[in-house]
Amino acid sequence: MDEGNNLSMDIINFEKDHDLTDNEVAFGSQLSVERVHDIKSQASTATSEEEGLLRRFMKAQG
């Protein structure tokens, strides 16, 4: 599994574990909901900056 797939699965599992929507993750990570959805669905790959924002948000939530 490549890095993009890992991030995608991490987002899916994070949302499931914390009962969050793409919109809530987007707000918390300061990305657009469209970008979160595209990254999560693997329609496009996150930039290193986007991945950092998402991972920092997920880490901050526990």
C-alpha cells in the first residue's frame, strides 16, 4: 500500500473513530472539504503540506 492509500485509510478510520464528517475534518485541518474528499477517495494525491495539515489535525484530536 502506498503513502496516499495510507493517508486515505487514516482519514477514513479517523472520521469513523471520532464520528466526524469530511466537513469537520476540512475545518479542523484548514483544507477545503473538496480537497479532503478528493484525498480520502484517492481521486488525487495530497501534497506534503496538505498531508501535514491533516496529520497534525488528527494527532491533535487524539
